[in-house]
Amino acid sequence: MEITRKTEYAVSALVELASHPGEYISSKVIAGRQEIPVNFLPQIIALLGTRGWVVGVRGPGGGVRLEVDPATITLEDVIELVEGPIAISKCLAGDLECPRKGECPMQPIWIEAQQAFVDVLRSRTIADLVQNTPEKEASGRKYMSGVE
């Protein structure tokens, strides 16, 4: 599993919305501040809306608003929403029956590494990212780094 740009964009959009609680922000503004392709953002907003995290209003003064406490959205939640179940190895993906199961010397290591990875993602929320962002940089900054 690789964390894709789509996940990074989803996290960035959520952080932008959480930085402006209760406000409706236009998709164009979110896209500009977070360097998200403007034509890609509606897909992300729609996906976030399926969980009830965001709501949109059309027309003048409309836009998108965060509907839940950002402290309730973990990075694990966002990754699993966008990418599906987290598996750092194919043998842990769940849909593959490994012929070496129980015999593979790497399996316990993959399980331990995945648990540590998931524990970190489960312990960090969108609110944490907002809190850890300097006030002057709260908008117009990417919150996850990835390969350009």
C-alpha cells in the first residue's frame, strides 16, 4: 500500500477546513491554498462527505465546511477512506492467502511493523495537524509531504 496524492489532498483539505471552524470555504480557495488541482477537489470533497465529515452549500457565500470535531478524524481514518485497508505487505492485505503462512520468517516482522505504523496513524488527528501548524502558515501550506 502506498499513500497516494489523493490521501495527501484529503488530509490537506481537512486541515484547511479545520483551521477555519464553522466557515464555508470555496473549493477554489481550498485548492489554491493547499495546492490541490481544482478539478480534483470535488472528488475529494465528495469522498469526505460520504463519512459526514464535510458538507457543501452551493451559491453565493457557499462552499465546504467541516461538520465534525477534527479531533475525531484520525489519519488512519482518512487513509482507509481513500486507500482502503492499510497493509504494508501483500501477505497482510487480507484477500491473499499466503502459501507460506506460519512458515515465513518475515510474517511476524511485517505484523509488528504494520501495528506500529497503524498505531501512529491512529494516534494522530486532523486537530493535531492544525495545532502543530504555526498560525502564520495555517493556510497555503501542505501538511503531508510526499514525492513530487
